[in-house]
Amino acid sequence: MLLAVLSGFLLAAVAPWLVPRLGAHAGRVLALLPVGLFLWFASLLPAVGGGETLLWEYAWVPGLDVQLGFLVDGLSLLFALLISGIGALVTLYAGSYLAGHRDLARFFVWLLAFMASMLGLVLSDGLIALFVFWELTSITSFLLIGFAHEDKTARQAALQGLFVTVGGGLALLAGFVLLALAAGGWSLSAVLDAGDAVREHAHYAVIAWLIFLGAFTKSAQVPFHFWLPNAMAAPTPVSAYLHSATMVKAGVYLLARFQPALGGTDLWVFTLTLVGAATLFTGALLALRSSGMKRMLAYSTVMALGTLTLLAGIGGETAAIAFVAFLLAHSLYKGALFLIAGVIDHETGCREVPEMGGFGRAMPVSFAVAVLAALSAAGVMPLFGFIAKELLFESALGLAAWQPVVLTLTLAGLVGGVAVAAVVGLRPWIGRPVTTPREPHEAPLDLLAGPALLALLGLLFGLLPGLAERGLLAAAAGAVHGQAVTPNLALWHGLNLPLAMSALTLVAGLLVAWRWDGIRKMLVGLGFVERFGAERGYDAGMLGLVRVAAWQTRLLQNGHLRYYILTTLSATALLLVYALVTRHAVIPPWSSSGVRLYEVVIGAVVLMAALVAVTTRSRLGAVASLGAAGFGVALIYVLFSAPDVGITQVLIETLTVLMLVLVLFRLPSFLGLTPGRIKLRDASISLTIGGLMSWLLLDAVAAHHQGSISRYFVENAVPAGHGQNIVNVILVDFRALDTLGEIVVLGLAAIGVYAMIKLRAEDRRRRGKEEPR
Amino acid sequence: MSFPIPDLVPAIPEMFVLAMACTILVVDLFLKDDRRDVTYGLTQFTLFGALVLTWIVHVPEARVTFSGSFIADPLSDTLKSFIYVIAAGVFLYSRPYLKERGLFKGEYYVLGLFAVLGMLVMVSAYSFVTLYLGLELLSLCLYALVAFDRDSGRASEAAMKYFILGALASGMLLYGMSFLYGLSGSLEIPVVAEYLIANAGQFSVPLTFALVFVVVGLAFKLGAVPFHMWVPDVYHGAPTPVTLLIGSAPKIAGFAIIMRLLADGLGAMHADWQGMLVLLAVLSLAVGNLIAIAQTNIKRMLAYSTISHVGFLLLGILAGTQEGYAAALFYTVTYAIMAMGGFGMIILLSRQGFEAENLDDFKGLNERNPWLAFMMLLLMFSMAGVPPTVGFYAKLMVLQAVVQIGMTWLAVYAVIFSIVGAFYYLRVVKLMYFDKPADEPLPVRGLDVTVVMSVNGLLMVVLGIFPGILMSIAALAVGP
């Protein structure tokens, strides 16, 4: 199993070497791998169809207790078969479609890597592994879109698609972390077993929303639907494979996968049915508005994804069957239609539907395939799409809440769907032949094999629904529903409401298709879609983000050191206040007893000096009053029996004042440049910090924390240091190493200064020599 | 009075680096400019030798020496090894850049080695004095290195700002530590820790001051908001090789002192500092990620991205559990490797008279050199935290640690800002893959640099596919 998933990566790694050697056969040879994988997965059918769930386990990250487990049940097998099967056809197709392209090898690297990631995604049992593969599909798909980047639209679309899907992926990651915590395990099996615990968990809503976010972004649900059509700038095989058959279905895969564990709640049903129905309707509307063939198909894919979300939301047995049937039908016909769009582009050079016409004569096989696929897409009788559509109506009718809204949106959307199918399936082929950039001619076998096979399968499963049902769909629906189901797929269920609705959509859709040109012009005229569309929202959001960022930069990073210091200090003060207030600290009471008069006088002098220093308009005055404050402090030292410190303070103060006076002597007086607002701000910060320090001081005075160290020196000065002068003993004995260090530093500094002076002198002498010349 | 000779064996790597740095300083004096490669070779030899020595003298148990102020334990030896390797990578990337600009001087290597020594001392510090000693040794070397290109006005300005703000923060840290000393009567971290455990639950104002000052000092050194202002200016202003040095290995040393000071020393006050770190982390994530979007200079962008990564790192630490510390260690090492690659790439693309430091300089890199573009893509995805790169596991471990202590809202908040952050990393990828290149030719680089860049980029994926290696190292280092 590990090999099955990794073989794609391995082949991708050697592809750059292999492809040039294979030349024109590259596509055919490389397609052998997905074919082999398809056959291998098909060999698992009997076991899985019998209701078994197969598990493979490999140790991967022991530290995080992450197993690399693979789980194969009906749902994952259905996906694996689609991925490998369509993968094989697309590889074959791409070999011919891009023949002779300069970077063909690189293309195959990403295509195969993508296929392997996609297989890993649907087969993983571990949430982590699932997430890893999930993001890998985003990355490889980005590289695949980037492959054809001559296109200007591709450039704009690239970042958008990548950001939306990767961002949604990160949300999904958070959802997974919470989910694993709620379920008590990191594996899908554990999550699926712990459904009740998850649904009753306190964080259920958060988990569900985060997972929705991941699924909606990946599966292009409203309001994230805009990135998918924009990603259509990719080469056609990529669009066919990633953007219709596989990658975008990852989101709905996730929803279906988690339905047994998370589904069934009001939140789940409401959100998914409403979002699904809204997406269905929006997709149809936008598809009819477009003119590019691929764009129309892209929006109709959005429609289909909405349908699948809707079905995942409804829940229950019928909806589960409808889900898997619709999934299969859509992959078959949409893959075929995309590939046909590529054929038209390749053989005629046309991309816009209104410019097409009359190709049917030159390309009869393509025409037949297109009609077959379009019939399935429209849900016409003997094709598989019909069965899927019937089931969809049946499930929607079974909905308990919001039924009218959902039903209306669904009906309206499906009318559009039929119209799109009719336009795409008929418009290019019938009518008068038009002049095209290239003379239309039938496509080679490699290009036609894929779409033809897919379209024929749609017919086969329609005629013999039991074929798909017995082997696979029953098991897949069982996995979605959470318990075994007994589907009964048939073309004819008698005359009932779903049949009537089906007929209604068909007729209305054909009418719309008939008048499409007019309707499209009318829809294009409705410019409000663009003004209020989600894409506009995305753009505005991004612009807003950039604006906020620029504004913040100006605010916080203005380049001025003084603001940096200001921020640092005020943040520190705020942290202090926060820390003190959260612990309900109290300011200790201050008693004035024991304060002597001259202490009060000195204190008043210092305070006055400080006040003068901040209010005076003369620089000299400010320096002088600062000096006065300093001398006051020195006096306090002296009073509290620290004469040596006092003397040092006096010396320092004198020196500072003198130097400042020398510097400032010639400067003019202050001009009052600082506005009052800033003065207020500065005052509040300094008062806060001063207040905090006073608080600290009061507290420190109130409680004596450690014994005094002076006793130690008094006791040990004579016996250990043999000296009567304690300060002296401290300096030369107890802290001898300190003193030695200081001397060394001073000595080094002196040598440095000497060297610099000497260098300068030499420099001057040299310059003096040079000057006379 | 007797002086016991301390057990010197645990400090042999430090002594080796010191001796070699001094030797290189002298040897370099006698080298002519065209023989400067000898200095470079000796420097790399020093780092390699120190790595070997570290593991020769390594024992599984913790050893404390120098009167309880120096410790060698699995944490220190692991972190030191990462520091050697990353510093070696930094020197390797820098050489062509320095040569082209006439900056290929012995000072860069000697100052760099002393900075490494400072980091080693920080990592092994077991008392406030050693810790401060290491921190200042590192900081002083970095201040000088930022101003290393003397002709650049921007570099001088950055150095000046860095120095003044750094001195302020160092002062605060020292002030906080002096309070702790005054309260507990000891400079040794375990003794302080014991004192705090014995007095747990007792509130005191000086202790709160001590805590706040220590946290502020650490937050500044790491560059957490709102003490981050130096980061963009210094990253931008400094010559890119110096930015590379500042942005990578010192983060590991910073993590070490946080572990020693907050986790070991102030572990008993976890509830108190947790709130502050939450505040810092929340601000760092928001400000770092948002402002990075507005940057057009990639060095500034990476500076803000550093700030946001610091937010993540703090998340792991504030959890206060072994898982949280292991996650933070994992994150730090991962980040250091990513930052090395990111800044290394700027150096790689720069050439004489041209700095590839604007985002636009990355336009169309895929067309000019697909391999380098792919490496940068891996680095950017790793920084954004996208699997299968290692950055994803770093984020995942941190998120798990945060969720485990019940702070779900914080995890969700962090994820929201990771999504915002993904935007600017992905923008670089988009520029490389989708935009048309300018017609500037790419400089031709030596094999060594290209190989290291390839290893650096591929490491993102290899460690991402097998994160177990790094995880078990992190878990072992942090201890049971």
C-alpha cells in the first residue's frame, strides 16, 4: 500500500531523466503506472464491496505518535479508482496535448506528484498524514497552474488560488488538532468511532467550522468559489484532472468522510445545505454568464461541488447513495467535457463558445463523445447522470428544514446546469462552419481515447446501474452514511415527483440554451455580481490588509529611536501595572514617624530642582537644577552613613554639570517645540514609572527580605583580611579579583587609547608630508 | 583561604573556541589580503573542532562546575551542536558576499567566533552572572558586526539604535536579576528556583518587578512585540551576512536563556509569567504577520516574519509543559535553519553592486534558475508552515502544546495569523514562478555555496517527512 501511494512520487523523481528518453511515447509509458494502480485498486473491489474495511499501518513519527496508516473502505476506494483511472487517461492525453513542449518533463513531475498526493489524501487513515497530502495537492496544483504562466490571467489567479486553499488548509489543521483532542486519537478510525463524543464536545462548533473552512476553500464553495474558474488558466489536462475530477473534490470527500462522526447536528445540516444550495445556484448563474468554454465548465463544476456539499449536509441513506452516484457521474462526464474542450482548442484554436460552430462535420467522433457526455450532464434518460439527478431530488425532498429555499435554489441551479450542458454539447458542433485559427480536423487517438472512454462509461453505468452499485457504490454510500446501506439504483422508478422535476429542469434548461445569447447578454449586464461578488470581497480584504499593514508600519516603525525607547518604557510600565493589578497588590502604608526635618528639607530641594528642570526654558537652568537634584541625592547618601558613595556622587555630578554647561553654553534657549499633547504623554509616562518605583521603594522599606551583609564584613575583616579599615579590606581582599579585573580593563583601555593617539599622530605626519607636494 | 580548581572538562569546548578565536585574531594580523582564506578555514575548523570536543566530553548526566555557575547537560550540548552547525553555514554563505564588497576581513570571523562563544556561555549558564556574561559577549559582538561596513550610513544608524536599545534591555534584565539576588540571596539559578518554590504562593512587589524586568529583557533579546522595534531596522541596516548571523544562531541561545531563567529559575512563578507571555505572543503574532505584508524589502519582511515566529516560540514556552518546551526547542531550531536559508538566498542572489533585497528581485527566479527557485519555494512553504516541510511540524507541535493546556482560543488565534502570514510567503513564491524576470544575469556561485543551499532547502522536506529525528532530539534535550 505504501508503495502504491509513493510510486507516483518515485516516478515523478525520475521523470526528468525518463521523459526526454521516451520522446513522443512519454505519455503512454508514464500512463502505465496509473493503469497499474487502477488495476491494483480494482483487485481490492471484492473485499471492500463485501463490506470490509482494509487497514495498513506503518510507524512514521514516533515522537508525535503519528502512524502512517492507510484505510480503504468504499468511499476511499471510489476516489482511488477515479484518481488512478482518470489519471491514466489524463497522462495519456497530456503526452499528446503538450507534445514537444519545452518543459514537458517538469509537467509530468508535478502531474505524477499530484496524483500521488491525491491518492495519499483519500487513502490516509491518520489526520496528520491526510493534512500533509491535502496541502501537497495545493502545492503541486499551484505548480501545475504555474506551468502555463505566459498567460496574464494565470499570474493573477496563481496567488489567489494558492492563498485561498493554503489558508483554508491551515484552518483545517487547527480543526484537526481540536478534533483529535475531542476524539482522543489521531486516526480516522478513532474519530469515526468517537462520533458521539465529538458531537457533544464543548468545542464542536469550532471544530465543525474550521473543517468547513478547509473543505469550502478547497471545494470552491460560496463565498470561496471565485478561485476555481480563475485557476482554469492551467493547461487543459490539468483543468480536467485537478479542477473537475479530483482535487476540488477533496473538500467534499472530507465532508463525506466526517459525516458519520460530525454530521447530523443542526449546525452541520443547516450550514452545508444552505452553502451547498447557494453554491449550486451561483455556479449555474455564473456559468451562463461566461463565454469561454473552459470557464463555463469550471462554473458548472462549482455547481456540481455545491450539489455534493448539499448532499453531504442532508445526510441519511438516500443522500449518501445520491452523493456517491452523483460523484461518479460528475467525474465521468465533466472529465470528458473538459478533455473535449481541450480537443477543440488543440484542433481549431477556439476557446470562446460564441465563436464556435459547425465542427461536427470535421470532427464526428469528438462530436459524438461531447453529446454523450452532455446528455449525462443534463441528466437525460438512459445515462448515469439521470439516475444521479433523480436521487438528488429524492434527497432534497426528504429534507426537513429549509426545504423550500433549498429546493428552489436546486431547481433553478439545475435548469442552468441543463442549459450549460446543452450549450457546450451542441453549440460548437452544429450550425454553419465558422472560420477558425486552425482548420478543424479530427483529433488523434491519444486525445480521443480518454473522453470517449469516460463518456461511454457514463452510458454503460446508466444502462446497467447494478454494475457500479454492487461492486462499489453500495460500499461507498455505506461509508458516507456510517452504516451499511442497500441502494437500489434503477433508471425507472415509476412516475413520481423526482421524475417530474427532472423533466421540468430539462425543458426549462433547453429553453434557456435556445435563447442563451440573449440571456447571457442580460446576465452580463447585471454588473452588480462583480461589484458585490466574493472575488471583490477577497480583493478588498487583501487591499485592506495591505493598508492596515502600511498604517501599522507608520505607527510602530517610524525609525525614530526616541519612539522606540518610549514604546519600550511604556510597555514595561504597562506590564508592571498589569502584573501588580492582577495580583491585587496594595501600596504599603507610609508612616512619617522617624523622618527627620533635614531629610524633609533635602527631599523638598530635590523635588523642586526636578520640577524646575522640566519646566525651565533655559538649557543652563535645566542643567543647573539637575545638578542641584544630584547634590541633594549626594547629601542623602551622606546622611545615611555612606560618605564614600556620597563623595563619588558629588564628583560625578560636578563633572556632568561642567561638561553639559560647556556643550550647551552656546546653544539658544528652548523654543518650546514640544506641543502640549506630547508633554502630557511624556509626563504621564514618567509619572507612571516614578510612581511604580516609589511603590517598589515603599514595599522594600516595609519588609526586610534578607539579612544584612555588613555583619559578615565586620566579623571577618580582621581575622580574614588583617585590616582595620573595612572598606579597604573589601576592595583589596574580599573583592581582590574584581579589583584586579578593573585594573586589567583600565590597562587595556589605556593601551587602546595610546594606540589610537599614535595612529592619529602617524596619520597626521604622513599627511603633512604629502601636503607640500 | 583556598581556591579549589574547578572541573574544567565540561567547559573544554568553550575554552577551545576562546583559544582559537584569540589565535585567529593574531594569525590574521600577519596574513596578506589574498591569503585571508586561511582565516576562514581556521574559523570553520574551530567550529568543527568544538563540535567534536562537545561530544567527546559529553556525558548523559548534567555536570555543574565553576562553583555552580556553569552547566553542561544534554540540553546545552544539543543546543551547542546546532549553534556550531548553523554558524558554520553562516560563514560559508557569507564568504563570496564579503569578498565582492571588500569586507572579507579577519574581524568578521573573530567577532563572529566571539559571538559564538557568547552563545555557548549563555547556553551553559547556570547563574545570573554567567548568563549575563554570555549575553553581553554576544550582544557586543553583534553591535560591532552591524556597524562592520563602516561606509554604510544605514548600517551605522542600525548599530547605534541596536546598541542603545540593547543596553536599555540589558539593564532591565540585570535589574530584574539583581532583585532576584536580593530576595533569594543567591546568583545561582537552582538556588533561586528553590527559594521561589519554598515561597511559592507568596506575593511580593519586588518579585513582581524582578519578573517583569526579566521578561522584558528576554522579550527584547528575542524581538517580541512591543520590544521588537530594533529587529527590522537592524536586519535591514546590517550587511546581509551579519543579518544572517543575527537572525539564525542567537535565537537558539535566546531559547536557552529562556529555558534557564524562566523555565528552570522562575518555574515556580509559571502562572505569573504565563500571562505576560500570552500578551507578548498575541501581539507578536498580529504585528509581525500584518506588518510583513506591507514590506517591499525582503530583509525587512523576514525581520517581521521573525517577530511572528517568536510569537509561536513563546506559545510553546508559555505552555510550561515538557511538551511545550520540546515544541519550542523544535520550533527554534527549525526557525534557525529556515532563517539561514532565507537570508542565505539573498546573499546567493546578490552580486557586486547589487543587493537582491527587494521582493522584485525575486521575480521570475524560476526562469533564471529553477533549482534555486525550488529551494526558495521549500523555505517559504516551511516558514508558512505548509506540509510536507518541517515548518508544519514545528507549528503543529506548538499548537498541540497550547491546546493541551486548554488555551484553545490561543491556538485558533495563532492559526488565523498563520493564514495571514501565509500570504506574504506565498507572494514570494508567486513572484518567482509567475512574474517576468528582470534582465539581470544571476551571479555565478561556487559549488560549496550551492551545495549548502541545496542541503538547506532539501532539509526542509527531509525533516518534514521524517520529523521524528528532530523531535526525539528535542524531547531528549528538554528531558523527561
